[in-house]
Amino acid sequence: MGVQLGDLVPGTVLTGRLQPVVRFQRQDKQNKAFEVNTVNLGLNFLLKGHAINFKADYAINDRRVSGEDVDTFRFQTQLVF
């Protein structure tokens, strides 16, 4: 299950638009030992709408693997020709 909320900020930055995003994800394989809840905090930069955009987010997981945090930082881009 996942829920995402974003807000397209009015105005432009470098001819693009900013969109802060918060996402909640829950993974459960009917096995409580595998249950994972993740909160993502991100920022999208829409240079040309959805045709050219850049996205960065930080995922905060509620589990530890081998005693260490498994939080992640992701950066992705989309280029449509």
C-alpha cells in the first residue's frame, strides 16, 4: 500500500517548477517478520512538466538490517523525447 501527497509550488525556478512530496509505503507479505513501513521526503523539479524532471528523496525505513539503519537517498530523472 502506498499514499503520496505533493504540492506544486507556484512560480518558477530556473524555468522549472518545484514540488515537495511526502510518501508513505507499507509492505507486508502476511508475515510480520517482513513488515516494512517507509516514509519518503522528497523534492521534484519539473523542468518541462513530466517530460523532463528530476526527483530526489530520502526514505526513512522503520527496520534495521543487521543492527544498522537501511535508510536510503535516491535521485532519478526522466527524459522523454
